[in-house]
Amino acid sequence: MIAWIRLWLAVGAVILISLILFPLHLLLLWLRHPWRNRLPRIWHKFTLWAIGVRVHVHGQAERRRPLMLAANHSSWLDILVLASVVDATFVAKAEVRDWPVFGVLARLQRSIFIKREERRQTREQADEMAARLNAGETVVLFPEGTTTDGNRLGEIKSSLFAAASSAAHLAPDRVVHVQPVAIAYTRIQGMAMGHFHRPIAAWPGDVALMPHLVGILRAGAIDVDVRFGDTVEVMAGTSRKHVSGFVREQLRDMLEKSLRGR
């Protein structure tokens, strides 16, 4: 009973803050005001507080621009967590646009929707990401291309870093900065979250979205680590495999540190 009461209180709080902020956000989007990328951070911070997710940040985002963040991906929560820490634009698969609730949020945050299976659009999608990067926006991508169980790092797809090379052509210093960011769900109700409990936060895709969302709301008190790694400079001729290898090693090391409590 207490869990359900907490669930409905959390839902009510999120609805209330949404009703307050969404009209203002729409106005900022219409005006193309710089705060259109900053206001969502307030919403994400409040939402995480309401559902009981505590974010612990290690390090900081690179200050130089253009900046692309490359993060591991285990849950839809990753987006809320990162968006509460940085003002960012996310790269998402095209079907997210039509998801209930999250599709609306993704469109409001001006996410870049891509269709990985349509190779003829790959160049156009890379150009859109490059344009956003050179406009000063921080672009976040999940180079695994899908979610994992949160206990391991999936395969890093080098093709997703093509946008960084494209953006470097027009960047002021002909350089785009790519920074790995590791997200790890570490504790629940104050206790260490092991392999057995981590699926409470992780969403590998074989569970329906809404039941998983309800499970998160009922669990409450989840701790998550966000670790910012070293930055690699990408130029027009930089090998995508070199970038993906650098990102892979950084993410694997940071994820291991968080999961082992170092």
C-alpha cells in the first residue's frame, strides 16, 4: 500500500511540474531562446527527485565545443539522468518518436531521430548531428545502439561517430571533442545493487515500457553514478575505429569502477 501511495504521489508531482513548465518550454522553443535547451534540466532534476533517483556525478562535462557525449545505455532512465546534469540534445532511434509520454518528451527536447536500417539517410542524419554540434549544442549518443542489462558494456558501433568527423569540417578549430560518459545504477534503498536487482533500473527491451516504469516508481531510492571520462579530439580525417576504441576502453573502465564501488 505504501509503495502505491508513493507511486501516485510521484506521478502527481511530475504532472504538476509538467503543467507549469511545458507551456513555458513551448514558448522558448517558438522564440528560439537559448533557455530552450536549459529549461528541460529543471524538469529532469525535479522528476528524478519525485521518483526517488539520486544522481552522483564524478568529473565534469568538457567545456570546449563542439562536444559530443558518448554514453553506455541500459535504461530509458539514462536520458533523464544525463539531462539533469547537462543541457543536451539526444540522438534516438526513430521509433522513440511514437512512444507514449517519452516520445512527446523527446520531441520537446529536440532530439535527433535516426533510422539506422536506412543507409541512404545515414549521410543526412550525420549532417543534422553535425549542424547541431556546430551550433553549440551538446549532442548525446548511445553508441551501443541498444540497451543492455546494466552489468556490462555492449558492442560500440563506430559508424555512429561519423557525425563528429563531419562536424569537424566546419568547426572553428576543425576539431570536435568526444567525451565518454558512464552511467551505472549502483544502489537501491541504500543497499548495493547486484546483478539480480539491476534489472529493476535496466530496461533491456524484453519488458513492456509501462510495467517497467511502474516498477521504477514503486522501487524508489535508486542511486546512479555518472562518470565523465577523458576527451578525444576528432578531426576530419580521424579514424572512427580509433574513436570507438577509445570510447570503449573509457566506458568499460568507468563502468567497472562504479559497479565495484571504487
